[in-house]
Amino acid sequence: MIHDIIGFSKSLTDFKSLLIGDQIALLKGATFEVMEIRFNMVFNTKTGVWECGHTTYCIDDAVRAGFQPLLLEPLLRFHHTL
């Protein structure tokens, strides 16, 4: 998916005219946001977990992976509202 975003961006004339550092900064920000929307497609609002095939992930898994709980709560609310 990330490669698709980069490929699409490179096809935009105005994007290619930006300095490489600016291109990278925009791609980093946009990729995170697009991934959040994509992750929402596998989020089960009834159970509060992300279902990725036979594997499920919950907020506690994200905390164990090193994400700050303070930042995860808004993320969880975001997934519940979409």
C-alpha cells in the first residue's frame, strides 16, 4: 500500500516539482493517515479489535509494542466513529 501511495505521488507533476525533503515529509504524514483509514476497514467496533485474517490486535497489543496509551485512546475513538 505504501508503494502505491509513493507511485501515485510521483505521477503528480506538482509533487515532483517539490524539493525531495518536502516530498518525503508529505509522504510520511500522508502514509500514516492513509494507513489509519485502511486499518479502520479491519476494525471491529463490537469487539474493539483489529481483525487481520486469523490474527487480532487490541489496544493492549499496541501498548506492548511501545505506543503511548495517551495517543492510542484518540485513535480508538477515531475507529469507533468511522
